[in-house]
Amino acid sequence: MKPSDMRHVYGPVPSRRLGRSLGIDLVPFKVCTYDCIYCQLGRTTDLTLERKAYVTAENIMAELAPILTAADRPDYISLAGSGEPTLNSAIGEVIRRIKQQTEIPVAVLTNGALLWMAEVQQALLAADLVLPSLDAGDDGLFQKINRPHQALSFERMIDGLAAFTRRFAGAVWLEVLLLKGMTGTAAEAWREVWQIYRLPVVVIPTNRPCIRKTAPDRVHAGADAKWAAIVEEVRRVHQAGRPVLVGTRSVRASERLSELLTDAGLEHDVLNAVRHREEAQIIAGAGAPAKITVATNMAGRGTDIKLGEGVAERGGLHVVASERHESGRIDRQLFGRSARQGDPGSAVAIVSLDDELVRRHAPHVAAALRRRHGHRTIEISGPMTRRVFDLAQRKAERQSLRQRKGVLRTDDWLDEYLGFTASTG
Ligand code: SF4
């Protein structure tokens, strides 16, 4: 067979992990279960879970036969290529037939996405070495980095990996990719990231267009009026059959809101540092129809809230922020719990002039507005009252930036000073 007739077998090529590796490409170009943001082959053209005999075992063996008898023996025969090899339903037969003809060990390079399937586990059992890759530590990052087929989840992939590792008698080399500096809300911090680390921020478009509806802030004069408005907002959304997630800044605020919801006869779950152990379970259920969840802003971040049956048709998850945070990024992280992966969803902040943000960072304007509107129990939203929250947040962000730079300068100084004493000691 001439080299030009070789369509699925290539090499041997030098491989950093496998020495001289003879590669076998089992799927057409970019047929994959993932569409990884870092994929050097470009965007996935066929994002699928459908397993087919894209290339038959006969075709592979016909190409391999002359190479297996040649004196120039590779260290490994690697099933890999320009997509996900386990999508080829003939992979088990290919491995078995290679093993019948040669002692050269067979390695499978896989993204591990299908290892939860019993037939994929069974097919790979005859291999000598399996090299799955792992890029994410939770479902949020999994969705962002690997952009998987919609039927895949981080949990499913990890469970499959664990189950396969228990069954497999050969070696598993787990390849962990550490992607530095990946976050959902770095865009607004680009200036600081550049000034301090000299690193540019690159915005990666969302997997699917975001259709979240974010309403303008609803402002109240006092805290009591604000909490009453939040309870009414929760009731309204709950009665429409939609799930609602209320974010609070502190454990104490989450407990206060929990009491008010109980008094109003609204059943709910609370997710805060106190109930850390139940976090995954509570978050998993937070997208169920009419579900009410109260969570501190930091709790359960990075976890996708999956919508329950019929929830998308009713408008998806509604997020209520009960205070604006010192950093706009934290607000965005909370709002970002809704309308993920192209789902519908909405968000609103219901705030008051008693909130810590304006009391600390815009005390004079907030006091003047309180004098003017303090007696009012109805909403006092307007350009002026909303602006005071933006001003306070910008001031708080500038202050935090100055503090971070101060800490950095002290760090550098200590490094230099301690380095000097160590070298002379
Ligand atoms: S799993 Fe591999 S082939 Fe598929 S998109 Fe990711 S890097 Fe590319």
C-alpha cells in the first residue's frame, strides 16, 4: 500500500507521552462530543453523541497490515485523531483485531465524555492504556471550556471516568489541563489585570446567545420596605410556576429573609455557609418549577442550575439580588445563575437606601435621599436614586483596587527585604 493510500493510519510520529506512536484516526475531521475552546483543530463541525462505524475495522486492518510486519516498530499504536475516537462504534473490534496481530501496546486518547456508556467501557477493556483528559473541576467550567454536547454534564463524565477506572485492568493516564485565569467576569477588570500582571483579557463569546432579561434596580427608602417588596416579588414569580433564587450578602440576611418567607407561608430552601454540606443537592433542585431558594451570593457559584420541566416555557429562573455588592463582578456572578446556555431567565436587584453599600460609600447623598423619601413605603426608583448605587459601587471598586495595589507593593517589598536577609544570613 502506497503512503498516499493511507487515509486513517499515520506515523509513527514522535509523541511526548508515548515515544514513537503510530496513530489511527477513527472519526472524520472534528466529529466530537466537545467543542473545546482551546482545540487546535478549530470549531467542532459535528457535535454529537451518535456512535457509528465511521471507519470499519476492515479498512483499518488493511492499512495497518504492511506496517505491522515492518522492522521499524512503533512504541504504541494510538487510537486518536481529529475528533473523539470513542464515537466510532467499531473501536472495540479495532482494538481486539490489533491485539490479535501484534504485541505492540494499544493506547486510546479520549476526552472521556462517553465513558459512562457501558458499551464504550466494554470496548476499551482490551486496550493497554487509556489517556482521558480532564479540563474542568465543576460543571460551570466544564460548560465554558469543553462546550460539550447538551446531553453531557460534568457529573456524568466524572462518574463514567470513575466507573471505567474501576473496571479497567490496564493503565489510565489522566491528563489534567490547567487553564490559567479563566473566569466569567474578568472583562470589567481588564485594566487592573493588565496593570498588575501585564496580561490581556480576552472575551470568549458564550456558547449560545444569552437572552437574560435584566430589569433596572428597584429602589426603596428603608430596609423594611425592601424586604417586603422582595417577599412580594418571590410570591409573584412562585405563583407563575417559575423558580426564584434570592441572593443575600450575608448569612444573617439570608436567615432574616427565610423568617419573612416562612411568615408569608412561602416554602423555601436556604443555601449559606451554615448548610455547606447540602449545597450540591440544594443547587441541583433550584431550577424546579415554583422552587424558592435563598442563597448567599457566594454560595454554589460555578454550578449550573438546570431548569425543571416546563420552566423554560414559563420564562426560566428568576434571580433577585437583595443588595448590590461592593464589586459589580459579584452582582454579575449572581445574575449569571439565570439564563445559562441559551435558556430564558431574568434578574433584578431590589435595594434600599439603608443598604451597607450606599451607607458606606455614598453616605451624604444617601442621607439626603433618605431625608426626602424616608417616610415612603412604596418604591422610589428613579434615575437619581439608582445612580447613587452606581456611584457607591464605583467608589468601592476604586478603594478596593487601591488596597490591592498597596498589598502588592508590601508583598514586593517583603520579598526583597526577606530575600536580602536570607541571602546574607
Ligand atoms: S475533545 Fe479534543 S478534538 Fe474534541 S474539541 Fe476538544 S480538543 Fe478538540
